[in-house]
Amino acid sequence: MMYPTKRSSRRIASALVIASSLIAMPAWAADIQVEINQSRLHQLSRSASTVIVGNPAIADVSVTNADTLVVFGRSYGKTNLIALDGAGRQIANFDINVTPAKEAALTLTRGTDEYSYNCAPQCVRAINPTDATAATAALLSSTKSVTGYSDQSARGNR
């Protein structure tokens, strides 16, 4: 008679362990990989009313509608994203990993300075937050001046 009681106790104990682990789990956990200076579209399981990014300097998130996010890789590293519904319950919890571009990338090292290039189809300097400060500032300045000309043309030279 003792044997069936022990078996029942084990089953009950196993069920309690499984149930408690399910209750303690977050609503949804996953990883999002995005290359630097690239965007990745991500669909949530349901509508979110609040989206929190751990470090917006690493990844930025735009909410296109209540259940669709666009994750943009700003600089290399890892951060997290938490999405909450209207009642404050967690519906998503992601680790976001921003990685270097896999294709057509070249990094030139001169002493302690690095210079990034995009080589598709020919190698041209690419903006990279980890590159030499002066060189990156000059590249950003020239890029902004070209963008400014484009913006001015689009406005009709007002």
C-alpha cells in the first residue's frame, strides 16, 4: 500500500514544480539580432502600450502600431527591451544584440585608431561609432552638408 502513495506524492511534487516554474516565467522571452545601422521588424504577440529600451544608445525602437516594432542598431553591444500591455503586464522581454555588418565590411587599423569601410561594390568610408573620433566627426559633417543640400532642394530653396 505504501508504493502507490509514494508514486502519487512524486507526481504531485513534479506537477507543483512544473506549475511554479510556468507561473514564474515572463510572458515571452527571446533574442533579437540586428546589424549596426540596420533595422529589423518585429511583431509582438499582442498589443503593447509601453515599450522600454534598456540602453537607447545601443538600440532604438520605433512603434509602428500597437503590436509592431522596428528595432534599429545604433552601436555595438547588448541591451534589452520590455513591452507591457495596458494593464502593466509584461508581454515581451528581449535581449537585443547589435552586431557588426557581416557582408562587405572592412576595418582598417592605424595605431589605436580604426576606420570602417563598406565595400559594396567599392570601398567607401562608413560611419561607425567606434572609429577614430576626428575622422568620424569629419565624415558626419560632410554627410550632414550633403543631406542639408538635399533637404534644401526638397523644400524648393525657400
